[in-house]
Amino acid sequence: MKKILSLILCLTLLTGCAAPGGTYTPTGDGLAPEEDTIPDPTPVTQQPIELAYYPDRLLNPYTCGDYTNRVLFGLVYQSLFAVNEDYEPRPVLCTGYQVSQDMKTYTFQIARATFSDGSSLTAADVVASLRAAVDSPYYQGRFDHVSSISADQGAVIVTLSTPYENFLVLLDVPIVKASQVTDQRPLGTGPYYYDTDREALCLRRRTDWWCAAQIPVSAGKIGLVEAESPSQLRDRFEFEDLTMVCADPGSDTYVDFHKDHELWAAENGLFLYLGINRYSQTLSGGTVLSALTYAIPRDQIVEDHFRGFAESAVLPASPRSPYYDQRLAATVTYDPQRLTDAVAGAGLTGSAVTLLVSKDSGLRVQVARAIAQSLEACGLQVTVDARSGEDYTTALEQGGFDLYLGQTKLSATMDLSAFFAPEGALSFGRLSDPVIYALCQEALANRGNYYTLYQRVLEEGLLCPIAFRSYAVYAQRGAFTQLTPARDFLFYYDLGLSAQQILLEGEE
């Protein structure tokens, strides 16, 4: 373990965060004054703000999967790092960290933060929160490479099973009190806390918040409107006082908004793709598989079915992420003739192909039919097999398809391990591949290797990306200042430092 050296400046001063009570605590290095009250750079106002939540869909960050409720979490909770819209990790509850030479052990120093009840944040709180996330359906996929999480002398130590260069971007997990990880509404260290006003739930601004950070919300109290349906929220927004609505244009229940408003697209990491059955009698030929991606009208699908709230992608990475290589992507253009020639050259013209899709999403069935039409124009006979619930899952697991239209939430590192790892959670159609899985691990160890991984996936045609989706965020004009929605953090703010600035030097 490397020995941690002292930072040149007191990190608390650099981040603009205060110790409990709004004053700096001396660190012994003579750099911090004993008392220096920090003014809040976001003046609290009485401007009325109302947000929505579904009371039956939980407000615990580890058990809640509802995107409407999760809008609130960025105001109540904080994480070790926040990830901005450019996929850059920004330190929040972490004041310093070290990485072992093999990039498999990360050691984190914890900020002198306080929860809304005034108690201090501890390493035990962080450990309990991260462990809860490991077991959470919402977060667990991102922790597939985590071997252990522990505390040692006030620091948090995470050990990984594989070298991981950009592990920090996965640590935007809300941190709560260790004793409350299973509570309905656990306490957080953020600028707001859950409260009741005349028996109605609301968010109230903390007067003792440990940070002096600029945030895009200035209300002293945020009323919470009980949601019943997307149409009810639309009506409350257009005809009453609901200030903001986060909507899913990729949902069957989406409704259009007509009132004058401000609008943002908030990327959500949802990846729409065509999965391949490697044992398909029709598509098993490498030439046909590698040509398939050229026959998908991605831009048209985004325009026709997602109202512009998606970005077409020819690589299995968000076009907004640093892993999306524009040079490689430029080599894949819409050219259905390539598939037509490949099908004819393999003697497969008129061959039957089954495209499996979940019937539980009407919109996805529409997309599947659009893809089927494109493939039929290239000489294949495509049957769209729409199944519900367990029937769809069973067909996936048993390989009863040639292609399937899938959707998954990729981690911020765009890790494809679940597709290609032995017994990977997404390796339907016997997609597991030791060579490509090794390339996945190399990409995690060094982001420069993503090019090689994506090139191999394209050449073998084992995964056919279509698009990455976004939520639509509607707000009353002027209600929020400098709103820059980031993935999983609609009210994004940071403390003014980069991860590199808190990387602690050390020696053996």
C-alpha cells in the first residue's frame, strides 16, 4: 500500500466545503483558519417549485428504478464522484484517492461532510452504501468487477478483479447513513432533505449544508406532487404549478407537451441494439453478420420512433462518451446493398429469419417491424416474434431466435462484459467469446483499447448497435439557472475540482 503524502493545500479550502456548522476545521498544517463562515453561493429564495414523485415506487436510491422519483435523488444525496455530461468524474464526497500500480485497488479519503441530521459522514457509511448498490437491481451491473469493499483507518478501499482505469465514473452512487440503507427515505448529505409540511411530503433546503456549491435550484422548499400517470403530470405542468417533468419519449405512456417551456435531453444510458444468435442457420455466416449493421436505418428509426430523444450509434457506446471513436464510426454508413450482396453471395436469398422482441413495449415492436422491413428489402424473409414477460425471457435463454431487439442500461464506462463474458447476463444466443471478453477487459484497463474492441465487434457482426436513448426534461421558463442535466443527475453540480486534482501522490 502506498503511503499517502500531504496535499499541498487543504482540500477543504479548494472544494469550498465547510465542516459541520458552516466553519472550517483546522487541519494542523496552518493553512485553514479556525473560523471562516462560507456564504452560500446559491441564495435561498421563496420561489415556489413543485416536482413530482410516485409514492408507490419508493424513494430509496438502491431499490427505486423509477426515473421520475430518481430526479429527486441529486438534491437529497451526494456520491463519491459526480459524472458530468462529458462523462468526466468530479469529486464530491471524496477528497483524495490512490490507485495501485496494477489498477485493481482504489483507496478513497472521505470528505468531512454531514448528513441532514447533523451527524458526520464516515467510511462505514460509504462502505454500507456501496455494498447496498452492489446488491441493487439498478446498480449491480456496474460492480461486476468488484471483489471487495472495506474501510481501513477512515478510508474506503475497493478491490477489483480486473485493472480498471476509469473506475471513478461508476462511483456516482448515492451515499446514505449505514444504518438506513434499507429505509424508505434514508438521510443524505445533499442540499435538501425529505420533510413534511402539513402532512404532505416536501424537500426542504438545509441551513447547515456542509458545501458552498453553486446548484441550479434556489427554492427554500420544494413541494412534491403525488404522480398518478404521465398524462396527469402533463396536465399539472400545463394547467397548474408543477415546475418540471421528466418524461420518457421511448415509453408507450409518453404524452406530448404543448405549453411554452424549456426543454432538455438527459441521456439515460439506455442502449437499443440487435442481438445475434451465433448458431442461427441463416445468419451464421460471417459475411452476412458483418454486413447486417449497414442495413439498419438508424437515423430514420430515431426520427420516427423516439421523437429525436435518442442518438443513432453504429458503435456499442454512447456518441456522447469519450469511448465513441468517430473515425471508426465514420467507416459504417447506411448501405443496405452490402447486406443484399452478402445474402445473395451466401445463397440465402428468401431465407427465413426470426426477430424476437418484447411485446411489453409497443414502441419496441414498432421498431422491430421497421427493421424487419429493411432486412426484407435485402432479400430475407423476416418474422417478428413478439412475446410477453416470461415467454420472451424463455425464448432469449433458449436461443429461439435469429435476431432479437434488446435494450439494456450500459454503465458509464460502456462495459460490454455482460455480452461476452462466460455466462454473461446478456450473452443470449451463445454470444460468450473468450477473445472478445479479453478485449473488454483490456478496454477497461486502458481506454485506448476501446477502438480494438469495437473494431472486432464490427468485423464479426456479433452486436448491432442502433441508438442510445434520452429522457425529455420539461421545465417552466426561468425556474432553474444553468441547468446542465447529466446522466443520473438531472440537477448536476460539482465542487470545482477534477479527479486529477485530488489524485494523491505516494511512494512504496
